[in-house]
Amino acid sequence: MLNLFLPNKQVESIYDITPAFLQEINKKGIIVDLDNTLVPWNIAHATEEVITWLRNMEAAGLKVTIFSNNNKERVRVFAEPLNIPFIHKANKPLRRQFNRAQQLMGLKQEDVVVIGDQLLTDILGGNRAGLYTILVLPIIQTDAKITQFNRRMERMILNKLQQQGKIS
């Protein structure tokens, strides 16, 4: 059961994930979480650094979908200026919207990577959908109230995975 929370890869931030790495592992599409993965949960718009990262992915031919449990307005305000498709109220960790994102990109399961900062939503959902998962550290250590409970549970799971030598 704990293996459902185990990411395929763990990095510090999205900037550690390059187009070359994704191409090396044969990925063509990215489902990426918004809050505390691309920008802090309380920042509305993309930074220049995030814009550059997203544009580099697209320039390499990688399809990107922003994927969030947040409301439509929050996600739209971030994604529309960048002209990047998005799914809001994704109901992570349920598989349905992960599958929808993959299908909207016109890609097979094995072609898609999920990038996010939460084990209980991004990694669990991506793993349940049969996708390659990458866990990034949260950008900031504060969270929206709804996420604070998840973080406590996450710490317990991470400790267990570390004790078993499955994650560093």
C-alpha cells in the first residue's frame, strides 16, 4: 500500500526537471500541479522563471497541462495568460481527471509524467492512474488550510518510506 505514495523520482524543484531528462525517459507530456509546485499557493501569476521553464518544455515538443484541485478562477488566472491548457477541481487523487488530462494531450499513459509537491494528491493520483510521478519539494512551507492536514499525513508516510529505504 505504501508503494502507491512512492514517486518514481524526487527532486528539489521543477527547475531540476529538464526537457532532456524527460525526453531521455521517453515522456511527451507533463501534468503539473499549480500551488506550491509552480508558484506559492498564494501567488496568482507565473514568475519569469516559471514562464521560461514552461516555454522550454513546449519548445522541446512536450505538451503541458496545469492540473489543480483549486477553483476555476484561481487556475484560469494563472494558465490563460500563458496559453496553457488546464484542469481545475481535478479531485486528486482520483484517477478520472488524470486520465482526462492524458487524453486531452492525445498521449498514451506511458508518455506522461505527473509533477507535484504532495504525496496524497499528486503522487498518489498519478500512481493510481499508472503515470510516471515526480515529487518536488513545496516552494514555501505554508499551505492553505485544507492542505495542512495532508502535510501532517504526508510527513508520516515519508518517514515510513525513509525507514524502509525507499525514499531519501
